[in-house]
Amino acid sequence: MMLYVPIGIGLIIGIVTIVLTRLLVKFHQPKFLMNSPGILTLLAAVGLFYVGLSVVRGFEGAAYLILAIIISICAVISLITGNLKKTN
């Protein structure tokens, strides 16, 4: 449970972030608006990393760190998706 729950929650948050970014790209929104889900998610991941490393510690802190790593990977994918130029 200490491994599956953070991975599952991280994937749910990451998929929502990526889908939101794809929708903003599809509707040709400004670049700042397209990058905002990825930036906000990355900031949340950094906050979770800090909390897991310095505040909680132990096995529960490791769960926070796993969650932060999964969310940050999805946030980077979202930022890359938002910055790609579409060629038609």
C-alpha cells in the first residue's frame, strides 16, 4: 500500500495535468496559459518533496517522495507538450 497508493495518486494528478495541457494547446491558448498546469504541478511536486524529506521523514516520507517524483515526471511531460509547436 505504501507504494501503490502514491503511484496511483501521482498518475491521476499527472494525467489530469497532461490532459488539461493538451486541451489548452488544442484550443490555441496563450503560451503562458498552456504552461501554467505544468508549472503549478511542478511547484506542488517540489513542495511535496520538501515535506517528505524534511518534515515527515521515515516510511511515510518515502511515500511523499514517490508521489513527488511521479508528479514531477508528469509535469515535465506537460511542459514539453505545451512548448511543442504544431506544424500543419
